[in-house]
Amino acid sequence: MATIRPVGSWVAPHVHRVIWEGITTSDDVVEPASDVSFPHKTVTVTGTFNSVTLTIEGNTTTDRTATTGWVTLNDINGSALTFTADRAETIAENPTFIRARASGATGGVQDIDVVMISTHA
């Protein structure tokens, strides 16, 4: 079990990038990020999945360490943001906190990276 912390950086004026690197098991604790002041978000998930499903979740709590209240976020077409292969999607919602959660690891090597780009428009 590892703790995966979000690493944020500015890539342009009004464009913020958050990266979670090296998600390997469903036991990893992926800490949430907050880019609520940037309502337009795109998430890109890449890596080696080996039967892992990665879900993008959101929470409207004011507590970064909340263990309840997490829900699966959706893309702009209303489909759940769950990933079993490399893909990029636009996030429809704008919750206070966003995190990734891995599930279903049954063995083999997993190494998944998540990049979220947040902008004003």
C-alpha cells in the first residue's frame, strides 16, 4: 500500500495540471486534489492496468480527509468515469475534491498515472 499524493503545477495562465503517479494496487491511498475554482477539467489515464479499474471520484465536503461521500464522476455524455485502458475524458461535474480510486487488482503489474488539466474555459 502506498500513499499517492497529487502534484500540481501551472502550465499556462489559468491552466493548472495535477498528476497522480504510480497507482499500483487497490490498497493505494490516492489523496484528493481541489481545483474547484477551475470548472473545466479533463482527465487522462494511462498505464498498465492488468484487470484494474480506475474510477475518478468527487466529493463536495470541505474535509480533504473525508472517508465518506465519494461518488463516481461522469464525462460530459453522462457516462461514469471508469477506466480499464488508456483514455482521456472531460469531467462533467466540479466537486470540491477529486481523486482516483483503483479496484479489482488480481495480480500482475499495475502502474497507472492520472493527469487532470483544469481551466476557466
